[in-house]
Amino acid sequence: MKSKNINISKWAKKSLPEEVNIDGIISRLKKQNIETPSWGYADSGTRFNVFEQSQSAKTTFQKISDAAQVHKYTGIASKVALHIPWDNTDDWQSLLDYADEKGIQLGAVNPNLFQDNDYKLGSLTNPNFRIREKAINHILECIDIMRKINSECLSIWLADGTNYPGQDDFIFRKRRLEEALSEIYNELDEEMIMLIEYKFFEPAFYHTDIADWGMATHYAKLLGEKAKTLVDLGHHPQGTNIEHIVAFLIDEDKLGGFHFNNKKYADDDLTSGSINPYELFLIYVELVKGYKLKKITPAYMIDQSHNIKPKIEAMIQSVIRLQELFAKALIVNYESLEQAQENGNIIKAEEILQDAYNTDVKPLLEKVRQEMGCPLDPLDAYTKSDYCIEIKNRSK
């Protein structure tokens, strides 16, 4: 990596209000950590086709190896989320040792409750008691895996719902879900948390059992402090004000984490910041304010399906976008913003946000990467690396 003289003081004086603490911002950026998903390194597609790529990961070990490359070039992606049974193994210690060797921690565990024929009419809400028990036992198996890999986060998304009016009873399904979640919650260890995800439609098209953040938060509140709401940025109707939801959950102490991605139409699972970066910036603004107010520490995770993009490059691209937009949120002059809000100065308040969003934070991020020993341009450095060449024609 070529040495570069980055005069961050000169940049800050030119680009930032005097009140902004540049050293504090650099410190926060160094501590940023984005968990990447194991499934994001494997082949994926749409309901019409899976688009195979020769360089995609074929095994869980390869997924971890790929994730290590993302962390190597960005410095802020040290965790990998697992999906069970996709990432199941008979030797968890070997996988844990391999991850440690690669400088990676195994993160959230995601049960699969949507790819078994038994779950056609639901998993935890299924009218058949035997199938509900099967789904519960699968999640309990995932909790046991969490103990083996030192994971503290159980991430639950249900595909449960109905496709036709009259197919099942809404109230009975709600009660089944409350009963099942309570049984699972009681098996969590003290340090574990349960993240409850929601989605307003798909794969069910008449109703979804956990359709929005209010329902997810209802279950989280019913269960207790170790249960929180997980916000997936693609799981909302068009036009939803996600930053408002984030602020509400922060104040209720129920914001557990994120699945970062981007959407244009539905749950597109597109690269973070590729469609609506300003929305993501505004979400980060609420997160920065939430940290100042309550020292919140939600789980920051990516959940994307890179159907036609090269997997590692797409993940690096996403992490960089999240870095950039977090940096822009950190340089907002919050003191001036609060004063403008109190004075009812609408124009001033919006201009403060626009000024931060339109600031070129590349010099700031280069300074952070330089101090962390990372390439100034992570994506370019990876595409020129030996690893990128080695995996072009990969096999199991």
C-alpha cells in the first residue's frame, strides 16, 4: 500500500463545523463493526433461477475464508452470521478454530423455518402440534449451537402466514406463536438475546404472522428484556419511514439489530446504499442520536443476496457504503440541529442534515483506514489480490 499524507486537520477545518470533534469521530469509525452473512458468499438467485458463479463459496469453511477477506480489506467486518442447517457441521470446534485462525468470530445464528415441506402451512404457527414442536426443537438445536460457538444472538425470521382468506384463524395463530416463542425464550442463556424479525409479505401473500415492527415488538415485550426487534431494511411497504421506526424502538429499548440491504420494489436484497443512500444516512442519524442518548449497541448485520454480483466484491462494496454513511451521520452538527428544531427553524434543520450528507468523507475514511492498517481503497485492493485470482474456479 502506497503511503499517503492525509492532512485530516486541514480537511476538517475546511469541511466540518468547529463544534465537531474529529478525534471522537475517528474513534467511533474504528469501532464500527458490520457482521456479514455466510449465505451472502454462496450462490443465490430468484424464485426463477439460481445463478451459479465459479468463485462463490461452496462450503461453510470457504464462506468464512471469504468473510476474512472482507474484514482484511475493510477492518470492520470481523463477524459472520450462520444459517442452520445451511452451515451445519459435525465438528463445531473445528469450524470455530478455523474462524479464529482467519481472525473471524462466528456471530448470529439464524434458524431455517421455511425450506421444509412440513412448514407449508407454517412453522411456529402451524395448526399441527407435531410440526410446531419440530420447529421449536430446531430452534433449540440452534441455541445449543450458539453455546458451542460462543454466539450471543439468535435471529428469528418466520415465513409463516396464509395465502387465502379462511385458510387459518388469525387469533389461534397469534396464540400459538406466543406460546412457542415463550418456550424458546426460556431456554436462552443469560447473555443471549433473541432478535425477532418481521416482513409484511412474501412468501405468504394474504397475511404474514409477524407482518410489521409493531407485531415484532409486541412479542419482544411479552417475552422480556432478552427479546428485541430486528429491522430488515427491505421488509417494509413502499414509502415506510424506517428512521421513524428506528427512533421509536430506540426509545422503547427494543432495537435489537439490523439486516442491512436496499430495495426498489419489494424485498430485493440489493447492495446497501445502492438505491436510497439518503434514507440509510437518516437511519444512521437516529442511531448516532440513540447512542448519545442511551448508549445503544444493536447488532449491525448485512442480509443481502448478491445474485449477479461477485460475492466478496459486493460485500466489500456494502461495508464501504455503511462506513461512508455512518461517517456522514457522525459529522452532523447535532447541537445546531437541536437548536434549529427547538426554534422551529425548518430550513436550517434540513440544511444541517444536507450539509453533512453532501460532505465528501473520503479523506476521513482514508485516515481511519490508514491508522487501522487497511488499504485506502479496499475494493480496488481486493480485486488486485492473489485471493481474488485464486478463487476464480473454485471447487469443494
